[in-house]
Amino acid sequence: MTTSDSSFAQCPTRPPGPESCGAEDWLAFLGHRWNAMILWHLSEGSLRYGALQDRLPGISPKVLSERLAGLVARGLVTRQEVRAAPPEVHYALTQKGIELREIIAQLYEWAENSEA
Amino acid sequence: MTTSDSSFAQCPTRPPGPESCGAEDWLAFLGHRWNAMILWHLSEGSLRYGALQDRLPGISPKVLSERLAGLVARGLVTRQEVRAAPPEVHYALTQKGIELREIIAQLYEWAENSEA
DNA sequence: CTGAATCCGATTGGATACTG
DNA sequence: CAGTATCCAATCGGATTCAG
């Protein structure tokens, strides 16, 4: 791939390369509603589906499922299913998720201090 | 709230109020396409409308205007109009914009290293 | 040159009902 | 409990055209 390829040409930090500009994708992902908040709540520790639902007032089951699937697909969250009488599914941050949460934490901190 | 574990307890729960958590809004804002890239390109220094257009292949004038207006409205970018035969409009980062760009830079860096 | 105005298809998030 | 399946209104980003 050449540097003139428009799909990656605007990547700020890396000239060529296939996946050199993933940060844009991460921002788009985090920009989707609930994603950052889910990440945040999971930083307290493992949580079940229902617990997340309770902590995210207003989220619909469909959207919560979508978000969790996305988080798992990106390797930020693990999904552990426990087959039992009442089924249990536990979600927890991966190391990668913890790292990303750290960066988000800085944004939170900055946002607080930069409030008008 | 008693900061039993984290120091950002007030943010994640978004009640029906206006905007209780600025970081969420910032992420949503940055998640919109082009915004982060515009911020990034402006970190090189002041740029004119056309120069930004050239550096953002595929962006439409409408979207570029929208994005720039948003960036200005949020105090991240300044807009300086020069009345001349060919009108000139210069866009540049504010201190706030520089600060936010720094945080984004960390995401870029993390994204690079976590791709492998 | 720097936009504003319109139109449009695609995507999004949400409400609701239903299932293993 | 932990989702899936539909349906839907709103929003988004892009293309195009026009204007100061």
C-alpha cells in the first residue's frame, strides 16, 4: 500500500502500513453511547449482565448486548458463562481493557478540570 | 459519593439531566468522523479551510464546516477571518485544543502498540 | 476561497415483545 | 437470568449545487 492511498493517507502518526490508524476506529467505538461507561463500570470488577443493566439506567437489552459483543470482539472484555439453574454470565475487563480505561480516565479527569 | 474505589463515581450514571458527565460528551464528539483528525492536523499549526480540505481526502464541505463549527463552539479551535480579495480563514488550536490533543495522542500511541 | 443549502441513503439507538 | 427478534424515528455522513 502506498502513502497515497486515501483510506489511510490521513493517518497522523504512521505514513504507510495497513492498520496504522486504528486510533480513529477506537475513538469511533468509544464514541458510541454506553461503551465507555460499560468499560468504566467493569473497572470495579466483574459484573453480570443484569448488574450492568442496573448500572446503566435507560439502556435497552439489545443495545447492551451489542455493546458487550463489541467489547468482547475487541478484546477489551471477557465473557464467562456459568451454566446453572439461573444462568450467569460474568463480564470482566481484560488487560487491554484496563489499559484503554486508563486512557479514558485521563479524559475524564481533563473534562472535569476544563469545565467552564 | 463516597469514593470507595474510584474517584469518578459521579460520572458514569447519566440521569435525565442536561450533561452530568462531560467526558461522555467529549468521547461522542471525538467519535464523530474527522473531528480527531482535524484536531491532529491543526497541531502542526494554523491551517486554512482549503488546506484542511486537502489534508482530509473525501471530506465534504458541509461536514468540514460542521466539524470546524463544533470545534470552535467547544473552544478547541479559533477561527480567524481575513477579509481580502480571496478571503482567508485560518483555524488554529486553542490551549484547550492542545490539551485534548495530548490525550488523543496517548490513544494513538496505545493503538499502535496494541495492534501487534 | 469559504462556505451555506438541499437532498438522500445508511446507520444508530431505543421501545417492545418474546425465548431458552 | 440473559439475551434475541422486530420495528421505528432520529441522526449521520456524503454528494451536489449554489452563493458571498
